Amino acid sequence: MRAVIKGIGSYLPEHVMTNAEMSKIVETSDAWIQERTGIQERRIAAEGQFTSDLGYEAAKAALSDAGMTADDIDLIIVATSTPDLTFPATATIIQEKLGMKHGAAFDIQAVCSGFIYGTHVANALLRSGGAKRAILIGAETFSRILDWTDRGTCVLFGDGAGAVLIEAIDDAQENVEAGILHTFVRSDGRHRDMLYVDGGPSRTQTVGHLRMLGNQVFKHAVTDIAQVMRDCAERAGVKISDIDWFVPHQANQRILNAVAKRLKLRPGQVISTVAHHANTSAASVPLAMDRAVKDGRIKRGDLVMLEAFGGGFTWGAALLRY
């Protein structure tokens, strides 16, 4: 069995917060933000608009792109660190919104690496026969956990959602070349205090705010992302030089540039959308990939590497033929 992406979609809230607007909230400037991050603007969810609402819109777009309905799928996985509620899972809320009364739905939490971890899990379930078709969603409302007085973090993040519809196909019967070729995920809990939220149900009974040691996260991210991409490609029997497109987690343009330089990638191979939606955590990889598919850069048959790095620390990569 092979897990093949049959549809892709994304959704961004209507409210665009520019760097100029941000400078009215916290001591910063457009030049300062762009120089250090490459970010020009981010989207902010409206009052009463939740992670499930964003994920639902992205799921609908992916279903439409695949020419399917909720009746055709039997699994929903949502990667998020900003769920609607402590429980139930945001995936089950989206399941209800889609009118889906069958199958299963659950959340996965690996912060910014969530979509890669979700790809890892979905691929295993589909290839083993645990499901036939799945919608994998990355959805976040990080604006709800930011300290808007901390210019070192609040300028970096935004809200959004992206989704892919993945189908299990019998490679022997249909001679399919497309599909997920290999996934590779890692974590190291020793560094959790470098990027975390200072609240939670068990420890503080509060939601808390995002905290980050930016310089330390940058160093680990560049090193670990480059290595996991090499490892994923090697295990798939593919040379980095043979990959057509790289879709990284959209955290910071400087990280994207540093990883590309370390792996000797051409700038044009690296999909970058961070300028327009900032860091949307688990949503950033599918958001970027959807943009590149829709504008014609990523085409069917192309070899694509996805990668991400997030709090935990967690990181991973996925190689697929689109």
C-alpha cells in the first residue's frame, strides 16, 4: 500500500496584521521585524473564530480539491498546539462540522513539527490498513497564547490552517509512482525550556503564554533540520540533489536561508511564505505547500521534501512524490 496525497487546501483568517500595526502594540518596527525574520504580515483569527473553524475551512478546501466529500474519508488527524478545548479533541469538533458520523478523529501535539508527525502517523495507518482515506490538518490560533508585550515572540506568529487528503492505494494493482516515500521524526526533551508555554491544566490550571530563547532555538533548528533532511533522504534512497522542492516550516526566513546554505540548495527550490503569514506552527507546512501547488510550482510527479522543527524539541522530515 502507498499513501498518496489526493487533495490539498488551506485557510487564513481575514484580518491581516501588518508590521506597521504591530508596531502600535509593542515597541518594534517594520524594518526590525523584516531584518530579523523576513515577516511582513500575519493573520489573526477573529473574536469567536476558533482553531476548529480554521481547520474546518482547510479540510473543506482539501476535499474539494480531491473531488470528494466527508463520506469518502474515515480518519481525521489534527496537528495543533492551540486546541479549542482541553478536550474533546479538535479533530472531533471538525468531524462534527463536516457532518461525518463514521470513522475516527484525534489530535496530535508536536508543536511546529505537528504536521510532519501527523504525516508520519497517517502514512503508517494508511499503509497498514487502519484507514482508507484520511484528512490531515495543521491548524493553529497562536495569537491566543502570545504575550503581546514581548516583542521577541509576538511578532513571529500568526493563525491559519492547511490540510491534505491522503488515500491508501494498492501500488501493485495501480502501479502508482506518487505517494509518501519516507518519514523520519525525532525529539529531545532536554531542551524543552528553550521553547514552551508557561501554563497548562495540570501544572498551573491556566493556558499560559509562549516563551522562547530565540538564539538557542535558531542554532538547534538549523543543525537538526539539516540533519533530519539528510537522514530522511538517505533512508528513502534519494539524493538531496535529486529533490525538486523543499517545503520547510515557515518559522523565520533566516532559518530557511541557513538550512538551504548548509544543504547547498538553490534558493528557488525552497518554498517560502513566511513573509505573508508568519509562523503558524503546525499549519505552516501545508499552508506553504498549498500555495506552491496552487501557483503551479509544485506539480504532479515532483519529488518534495517537507520538514519542521518545534518545541519539545521535536523535528522531522517527510519525502513524497506529489
